[in-house]
Amino acid sequence: MLVIMTGTEMNLRALWMEDNKVRFIDQKILPHRFELLDAESVEDVATFIEDMTVRGAPSIGAAGAYGMAMAQITGMDLQEAAERLKRTRPTAFDLFYAVDRMLDEAGQGGNLVTSAEKYVDEIAEKCRMIGEHGNALISNNARILTHCNAGALATIDYGTALAPIRAAHHSQKEVFVFVDETRPRLQGAALTSWELIQEGIDHAVIPDNAAGHYMQRGEVDIVIVGADRIVANGDFANKIGTYEKAVLAKENGIPFYTAAPVSTIDFSLKSGMDIPIEERSQDEVRLVGAELICPKEASARNPAFDVTPAKFVTGIITEAGIFRPEELDEEKFK
């Protein structure tokens, strides 16, 4: 991804392995500061996944792959490492896919540093292809709504939902992006806006509850979001608030797409209601930064994700092409 710091342009990934360490862009402190954090153990990697130093299903999967490589380097039992990494975030399927792939490759005598680098390169290429396929859906002067952050920070490079937007911008199309702020962690306001500024893509951050207003007034042409887990019938889990956007898009006749690599599809689950939904600390809702925004006696609920039923989904943008939910077939993706 393009990063401009003090006038210098750099192309970086969300995380990478260097000198037997995993280097992470610290996503918790963007856009106010740009810093890198180093993980030197499996526990460091697990902690960075849990505290959302790294987030987004493909980037979490990459962290899991690198964590398994770290386990092999340090001589940690690989099954123990796999179990620790899988406990970090229960909803995103890429994590489980990546860790299990590393276990399989280790069982065949593989060097997991090499295997992890290959896996991460594959993710980046898949996201580039998602951009190529998704670009065909975006017309010149399109007004696009997105939710949360499904850009390069969440996916190693390019993005999932942001990949078609980047591709459209690079192909000289004029686009405008409505960026949902995405309460409670504000990944849209903090991270998606930051990425779009780096690329010079025109956009506006909007309150989450303003999306319906702009749809109703005919100011949104297409909705593109990411996915943390897609199941066999096309239902999918994504950041909390996605379901509402899908219902509103259907009501207003606006095409609604989710974008994700095929590795995000969990064919073992038949319905979105089977997806485990992570509930995070109530303080993420009660606090903004260090500031308490509700009565100190108030409790809060904080589901990190919701499930959007397939009936609201126009199409699923993958590296293999764009599919209607009913077209998902495990055999065609092998």
C-alpha cells in the first residue's frame, strides 16, 4: 500500500517477516501516529491479533501463518502454537485456514517461513485480482458506500472492498466514497479514510446512521464491504452494522456486494447463524479513547460482527470472479 510520511512515499504491507521477527503496522494508533511493532514470539503475535494491532480477516490469517513460522523457528510445539493462535479471534475464517495450512505443510517437512511468505504473497495477489474483477462494477463518477476497513491494512495489500475502488481510481475513473465511521472502534473513520488519503481518493466520513439517508436521497450507486467469514449458502459475517447497510441497500434498489478471497469461504457451515460471533469488551462502547461517554453505571453490549443473509447480497467478489450467493460451490474453488 502507498504510505506517505513526511513527504516520502513508501510501499508497505500491513505486516511482514524480517530477521525472524514479524513487523506490524500498529493499526491501533492510526491515523494520529505511524509506528511499527515487532513480534518475537507466538505469544506476541497472538497478543497483537487480540488487541487489534492487526485486524481484518486476511491480515489476521497472515499473522497466523507468520505465528506458525515463529513457532517453528523458536522450537515451540506446533499444535500448541496453533491452538493459541486460533483462540485469538473466533469469527474470521482466514485465521483457521492459514494455521491449518501451515500445520499441513509442517507435516510434510516444510519450512514454515517459506510457506508463510508464499501464503502471504498469495493473499496480496488474490486481493489485486479482487480489485480487477470488482473494477468492472464501478462506473465513472460512481458514488460508493463502504463499511469498516477492508483495505490494505486489513488484507496485507490492495484490500478487498477497497481493491475495486483503488483499481477504478488507478484506471482514471472518478469515484467518491462514503466512509462509514464504524462504531465502536471507528475503523472507517480512522483507517479507511487514512488509506484513501494516501491514495488521493475523494471521500467523506459519515456517521454510521447517516448511510440510509444518503441511500434514500439517491446519492449512493453501489455498496461494497468486506467479509470475515462467508458460509456455503452465501450468508456472511462482517463488521457490526453491515447487516443494516444490506437491508437499506435492498430497500433502496442499490446493488450490494461483499469482497473477499476464496479462503474466507467456510463450506463446513451451511448457514450464517452457525458463525460464532465475537463479543468484545463493553468499554469499547462506553469509552472513546480514554473518555467515558455514558453514565459510569451503564453497562454495554459489544458484538464485533453481524451476519448478512444471502438474500440481500447482489454478488460476492473473489479473486476467481464475481458470483451470486447461490453459485458458491466448493468443487469449483479447489
